[in-house]
Amino acid sequence: MSEKDPHRYDDIIDMPRFVSKGRRHMSEYDRAAQFAPFDALTGYDEAIEETGRTTENEIVLGESEIQLLDRRFGILRDHINERPEIRIRYFEPDLYKEGGSYREAKIIVKKIDLNRRVLVSEEKRNYDLDHIVSLEGPLFDLYEL
């Protein structure tokens, strides 16, 4: 029998297909899944995406900006029992790479914890005092700074 012979499978072509009695029929989805390409580089796409993600460097405040921020923290401390609503801008360090990003939040201040160096919002979120770069709000408009 040669490979070119068109009748080489005539003896088996009409035979019934084997069906196992001990195993259930595999779905087309499961059958296709076993032939899916092997992903040898699992996590590669995520690593490329992470490498391409940019971060900012933290700004170093000048002396006059630090003094203004200190005065505003003093005003905030004096009015802490009033639960003032303010807008803060702060630097959030990145967990995975050097740098981070600047964020803004509108919060109601619950307390300033100088021991832990955090500003605590009413929602119980802590903001690192050393990363806050600005405080804004109507409370500060009452004072000449």
C-alpha cells in the first residue's frame, strides 16, 4: 500500500467510533484547551507593563514653603476640635519602584498624631506629615499668612 493510494483506509473508514463506557465525553471547550499554546513566559506582559509605568520624584520644599506649611499645621491644630474640612496634596511613595505620585484629597481632619507623624482623617486614613506638600481650605482664609 503506497501513501498515494486513495483506498488505503477503506477497511476502517466506516467502522464505528470508540466510545468509552468508563469516562464521560470531553466537551469541545476542554478538548480545545488542551491544545492551547503553552505560555512559557507567564507574567512577562505584567513585567513589561510595570517597567513602562512611570513615577515622579518627591519635591523638596523650600524654606518659605516649609514655614507656610508649618503655620497652616499650627492653625489646623488650633481648630482640630471643629473637625475642619481641608484639601491636602501629598506624595505617595510607590510600593514597587523608586519615586511615587502626587495625590490630592478632600478630608475632614480628626487629629494630628505627632508621635506617629500622621494626619488622621475622619475616615481613619493616615497621611504621612513628611509627605504633605500643601494644605488648603476656608479655615486658612481667615488668617493672614
